Amino acid sequence: MPWDIGVPWAEAAVLSPVDLAVSKLARFDERDRDDIRTLIQDGLLTDAETFRRRAEEALAYYIGDLTMVRYAIRDVTEWIQDHRHEPPAP
């Protein structure tokens, strides 16, 4: 997502909150989990279905066993739903 930093000869790009959360799924250590929870608590990661879809799209680019990544996707989706009190996706 482009970000205007007020300098005409420079442009910065930042990840959207959803993409930042997805980028943390492969390692998913304590710091990554805390970062994702902070995104949720600060209202920056609010749509469980959007997160789940983006994360599943990213699976095509992972190498190796996806089992733990799928568990991480499930966990984060539940965290978002719990925070927003959304019903689970079918």
C-alpha cells in the first residue's frame, strides 16, 4: 500500500495490517502472536473472513509442511472472531 511521505522523489510502501499478519504465520512464535493480537486489539485486523482468505491464498507460496501454518490461520481467525464476537465461518 503506497504511503505519501511528502517528498516528491521518494515513495514508501507499507504492508496492510492483513498482509502483515499473514507474513507472521510461518514462524508464528510468541512475538509474532503478540504482534497479531496487537493488530486485533488496536482495531487494525477486524475481518476474520478477509484474513482467512488472504492467508489461504498465501499458502501457495509456502514451502514445506503446511500443517502448522494452517493451525496458525485457524487460531488467528478465531482470535479475530472472538474479539469481534463473530460466528465461526462454515
